Amino acid sequence: MAETDFLSFLVDETLKLHKSGGDNLSCLELKLCDYGLSFLKGEFIPQTQMLRFISTLGIIDIPVNWSIFDTQSLDHVVTAKNDHDYLLEILRKSWLPTLEQLLITHADGFCYIVGVRAGEEYHLHDVLNPQEMLRAA
């Protein structure tokens, strides 16, 4: 999977999701809910090259050409130091004022923006390394 970039992987997963007609909660989404982490769930819209997140704020469209998606990694943590597109700053002002970090990740054809507040950083390890939870069980 190392040879696949974030956007290519998301496009492939979106197409699979639409073909299957599935709309079930993913394991990631269940885990985020169990941990009480705030998140936005977005769908890739191929016609507009946008990620569309439906939230209590309304519809949020984020262009996929933003540098946070121009990465070889499928998971990306945004902090104040690497917030070149000001996404953390924007979401801090309009969504959760207590945000310290954002995790940009994917599961089952959807993109997730996970809001991480102070004291919740320890959940990132488990979210980013789900196989470790299976070995411990």
C-alpha cells in the first residue's frame, strides 16, 4: 500500500463503495465513537474534485489539491506547525475551539477529519495502528 497516495486510494475506495451500495458504519467510525473523538466524515466528489463533509455547520467542501492531501502517507496529522492550508485554524474557529491536532485519514471510501483535543493524543496511536489492538485481544 506504500506505493498508493492518499487521493488515489480514496478514489478507489469511493468507487468500491458506490458499486457495493453500502452505507454501514466502518470499524474506524465505531472506534472514533467509542473513544468520544469528534470527527467529520467526508465523501470524495469526483466531478468537482472536492471532499464533501456534511456537518452541523452545513456542507463543507474542501478541494483535494490542498497540500494536506498531497502526501504519500494515507494518514496525516495536522498540527499548528504544519497547518500550511490553515485547515486546523479554520476548524478551530468554526467547529471546535479546543482542537490541538487534526487527523486526516480514510476508511471504507470516506475521508475522516478527526479533531483531537488536549489529552486525547493517546488515542491517535490506536487509530493509526489498529492491528496492534487485534494482537492484544
